[in-house]
Amino acid sequence: MPDNRSMMSPQVEALLERAGSKFTLVSLSARRARQLNDYESHLGDGLGSIVPPQVPYFPSTKSLSLSFEEIAQGKIVPEQIEEEPVEAE
């Protein structure tokens, strides 16, 4: 029987199920991590446009870890963009 234990929590498999693909997971988590970094750097500035972390965290938690946790809990979801059909000439 294979050993499915991992040091990473949440597990990559669960994150991939939420995101749909590796590319989507990487771009979604990176974008959210940048937003969290912006939030942290602007604390106290009174900016209301930056969304704070959506999961409980410790101040020492890295932004990428927070973004993975938000994706795993379904707080951050990928946006599905509808492609317009291209008409042949």
C-alpha cells in the first residue's frame, strides 16, 4: 500500500482538485500571495481595497502558505472565463 503522507499541508492533490490544473494553481496562489503581501505592507494606511487573509493565521505565516490554505478551504476560487467563438471567414 503506498504511503500518501506528506509534509505539506494542505496536500498538493487537494489543491489541484480545487484549482483544476497546475497552471491555474500556480497563478492563483501567486496572485493571492502578492495581494497578501500588499495587505501586510499597507496595514494602518486605511486602504480598504486590499482583502485581508480569509483563514486564521499566525503573524509568521508565509503569504504563499496562506494562499494555499485559502484555496484548500474554498475561500479563493479560480475565475472561469468564457471564450468567445471565433468565426471563420
